[in-house]
Amino acid sequence: FLSALCFSFFTTTAQLNVSFVGALPYAEELSDIWGYAAPDGTEYALVGVNNGTSIVSLADPANPTEVGFIQGSSSNWRDIKTYGDYAFVTTEGPDGLLVIDMTNLPTSFEYYYWKPQLPNLGTLNTCHNIYIDEDGWMYLAGCDINNGAVMIFDVFTDSYNPVFINNVQGSYAHDVFTKGNKMYSSNLTNGLRIYDVTDKMDIQLGGVQTTPFNFTHNAWSTDDNNFAVSY
């Protein structure tokens, strides 16, 4: 009786207001998804596919429609973030950073693979992860230069042409997250490292927290920025 009662309670109260609407099947494996809302209110899903990046219109949510596909090198990892009307896609394939201008969706879009030669660092070919804050600062982690440590770029001045600002000295960062003036660098085998990035040209290390099993996968902070949760 108790089991039946618990089952009844959770099935009637734990729906979280979520219901299935529609689906779009893919032949290839997927690695990430991000959302974009166009100025006209149409929402799009940006999907990281093993062999490229898929742009999906949700104008009719019950019938999601792919309106564009950008071919890329085969990779199990693609991470996607947006700023304004632009999307930025990292991959561990040798493509560099994919920059997409989505201003004219759904009829057309522009894109290119950005592989900059960065001063004293070399040519950027691959990156594992990306984060862009609300002010348009882009953080790249796990790249094939700078020992994989975080690098910072400006994508608010000219979103189609990122500008390199500075880099953190250190070890490979599997993930990066920023909130306010704090940057959380999840260094895969070197703990969670928290930086003050108030001055992007003078980044200060504020603290290091080791994590179990010598493996820091990613981290996010609470809304008040008083606590960070890592796994």
C-alpha cells in the first residue's frame, strides 16, 4: 500500500510542468544543444552533431525543422554558446572556432571557421568548451594552445570577429563559467580554480579547491555567488 501511495503521489505531483511536444531525429550522435531567440520571437535550437552544427527552427514546436547545417570535422565534442545574434561553436576537431551570423534566419546565415594566430601562443585549432557571459566576454577552455588553460576574448565589439584579450597561466581547463567578476576554471586534474576577472588584463587567482578523485569536470555558482558547486 505504501509503495502504491508513493507511486501515486510522485506521478501526480512531480510532473514539473514538462510535457513532450516534438522531436527531430539525427543519424549522427549529438554532444550539445543551445537556444537562440531571434528578434521576431522565433526560437531556434543549435545542436552539436558529430559531423557539424545543426540549426533547427522551433517556429512550430511540434514539428522542429532543420533550416541549416554546417559541416565540420568529425568530433564527439561540440559546445555552443550565443551572444546577440551570433553563435560560437567549439570542437575537438581541427576546425578552430565556428562563428555563425544568424541575423537573417531562417532564410540565410553566414559563418566561418576562425583559426587565429594568437600572440605568443600559436594557432588555435581545437577547443573543448566555451562560455560567454552577459557582457560579451567569451572564455575558451581546453584548447590546443596555452596548455589548455582559459583564454578570454571580446565578442561584444564586433561579434563576427572575436578579439583576443588575455590568457590564464595554468593547466588544462575542462570547463569554465563566470558570474559577476568571478571566473570558475575547472582544471581537470588540478582542482577548481577561482579567479577575479574584474580587470581582464590583470587576472588574479583568488583560491583553489581540490575535488574528489583528482577530477574537476565543471562548476557553477549560486545566484548570490557565495557558493560554487562542482562535480
